[in-house]
Amino acid sequence: MDKFTELTAIAAPMPTENIDTDQIIPARFLKTIQRTGLGKNAFAAQRYDADGNEKPDFVLNQEPYRHAEILITYDNLGCGSSREHAPWALLDFGIRCVIAPSFADIFFNNCFKNGILPIPLPREICDELMDDARQGSNSRLTVDLERQVIVRPNGETIAFEVDPFRRHMLLEGLDDIGQTMAHDTEISSFEHRPSRAWVPSITIGTVK
């Protein structure tokens, strides 16, 4: 995965609760096991009409938000099915950070596994960040994972919490396999250590 250290980007405001994984990537696009190519179909029902034309009133079809790398929503983002295609689709669209008051647990975990930073923040702060985002391309947010702060366009900083291990994984650009391979030397040493013959132990008891 690409490392996540500091991101300064356009944020797209999507003031909607309960955005489920079927909205993020509809089930008809789940035929692939590839992590790429899903971005064009992210939020397909909201982005396109029956003829495949863009709906101009949807935020991700508008400038500058079609280039957004941060998405701000309301409660329970990623609810519904456990499909990992949802963060794949967001990442392929270009989203590296999602901000909401709350997340569905599996979606929250899958974001970290795929290089997306999910940040839970109180509803009132999400509203403030959405107001910043609505100012357009001249109003970018900075997400600094090393310092664990979001920097607003006016310079104000908002602190956020993140699990230390997950923070480490994102900063180093490691997924589960990458984390395992970081211990390749130790694994190889263990695999090549001399084997010992296994001798079963037998306990003879007294039969009464």
C-alpha cells in the first residue's frame, strides 16, 4: 500500500447518514476480485442516470469534488454487507480518508487494511469540516497522521485518535501481508532451525 503520512486535499461533503456498502459499490459490480477498476462505479446509483449519464447534482460529479481525496459524511458510514469492495471502490476513486461521526465496524477495519484512514469525529465537528469543504478548491483540508490532527483552512487544528498499531501500518504502507513479510528474517530462521524428533510421552496410571 502507499504510505499515509500527510494528506492535503479537496474534501467532498456528503451530509447523509447510513451510507451502506451497496450505495458505495452496488452488488452488480462485485464480479471482480481485483482492487482496481471499481472507482468508476463508486456511488453508481447516485452518480449516473439509467442511460449512464452523470447526474449533475451529485457532489462527486461536480468540480472540484470529482477530484476529492477526503470524504465527509454523517453517522454509520459503511453499514450493510461486509464487502471489502467498498473501500476498494473508494480508494480507486481517489479517496484516502473518510471522516464521519461513526462507522460500521467491518467497514472501519477494512478501510485500514486497504490504505484508507477512517476518522470518527463528533457530528458538530463534521458539520464544521463540511462547511470548509463547501468553499471549494481554495479550501483544502490537511490530514496529518503523524501528528494526529486535521488542519482546517483557517489554520485551526482538530485532534483525532487512532489505534497505534493501525497508525503504524498506514505510516509504513503495510497491509497484513506486508506486516508479515517485515518479519521475513525471523520467519526464515524459524523455518530452517534443526528439527527435533517428536517422542510421545506416555503416562501409566493405576487402574482401580
